[in-house]
Amino acid sequence: MSAAVEVWAIAGRRTVELPGDRVTIGKGAENDLALDDDETVSRLHAVFDRFPAGWCVTDLGSSNGTYVNGERIFAARRVRHGDEVRVGSTKLLFRDSADVGRTVTKAPVESPNITARERDVLVVLCRPLLDRDLFTEPASIREIATALVVSEAAVKQHLARLYDKFGVDAADHRRARLANEALRRGAVTIADLHEPPDD
């Protein structure tokens, strides 16, 4: 069963069916949902994906971020009937008649077993995401090494193991994808990011 989004833009409101199981959103005409009249939308901004448990939206490294119900997302986020998704200045109201009243969702993917030092690396990696500005990036290798008072080579070794444990492919934006996976799987929580770094 297909879902629909109501699109609010400067020009007004329209309803668009989401064709297929993967729907790209962006300024480029090649997108399934092209928002070429919104200057704040990236060429390839976000994607809706349908899974057996419902629909998810994922930001694709856009410069202005993707928001669900006012919260910037850094990983795939499940969307339900009535959720507001904002890309650039455009608001999308997600409507899915199959999801009305549904409360059972897929169990979250568990975090892999990680060492205490790997957890420290993930916390420092993700901490800049608290800023939530338009150009937020995870911490660099140098920033992680400085915060943990270790060599950059040691950080690279920890990151290599973490990429493997979280299934982050070499073709992905590796540090950003790892940060998203760590947050999505609960290996790092927002509370962890607010804690001061260990000495």
C-alpha cells in the first residue's frame, strides 16, 4: 500500500503519492519528489524508504538537515501517520492510512559489543552533533585524539574496528555514518554526549 505526503511550500499545498519503496527528495529534477522551488534544499537531500514495519526517512548529508517533528535527524528515523518532515524550508506531512492506529514497530537494532575505549571514541565522535547547526559534522580524527589524549593512529585503529562492528561500508561517509549508527542503535545516547569527557 502506498503512502502520501502533503507538501507545503511557498506556492501552496499539494498532496503527492510516494511511488515505490524508495523515494528520493531534493532540488534536482532526477528526484522522485523534486523541490526545485526551494533554494534551501540540497540537490539530493533525503530519502523515504519503505520497510515491512513501515516507512523511514534518512537525511543524505544535506547542508540544511532534515527534521522530523522539529528534531534534526542524524540517522534513519521511522515516520508515522501525521509526522511532519521538513527538508529545507519545505514541510511534508506524512500520511499513511496503513499506519493509522498501529503501535507495534520493529524492534530496534541492537548495538554491537564495544569496549570502554571504543565507547569513548564514539562519544567524542558524536558530541559535536549536539550543536545541531546547519554545518554540523562529527569530530575529526585529530579532535578525537586530542580529547582522549591518544595518538591519531590509535584513533584510526579504534574507528576501523567500529566501522566493522557497525557494518559501515567504505563507500559511505564513514565518520558521519558511524555517528548515525551509534546514535540509532543506542551505543551512544544524548545524555552521554552531555557528560564531560573522562580525564
